Amino acid sequence: MPHKITVGQLVRQLQAFDPELPTYFAINPDWPYAHRIGRIVEVTGSNGAVYIAEDGQEDVLPPAVRTELDWSGV
């Protein structure tokens, strides 16, 4: 996956999943926790971008998730 992805790329990737599934960020392989997704905002202008905010920590990532992300050796 590229370092930066577009909104369209993210939408296409997410369309492969059940729309009723809860969604989390997996952050930091040194502290492998799931984080809730918060507000999504757009900044316009020459450096426009969309930002997805973190809305709190949920729990430690399950081992299967760490393995899938190649974080199991960390």
C-alpha cells in the first residue's frame, strides 16, 4: 500500500467488507492497540486532505490481527 492513499482508494478497500462490521485503527506495533475512529474532517486549499481522528483506545489487538499486519515479531 502506498504511503499516502486517497479517499477513493480507502473507499474501494473498505467496500470489500461487511458494512455492519465495527472499524478500528491499529496503531503502533510497539503498543499494539485498537483505537476507535472519531470525526472525519476535510481541510481545503492547496494542501487539502481528509483527516480521520482517533476517538480513544479500545483494547489490545488480537494475535491474529498482529500476525496479519506482520507485527507479531515486535
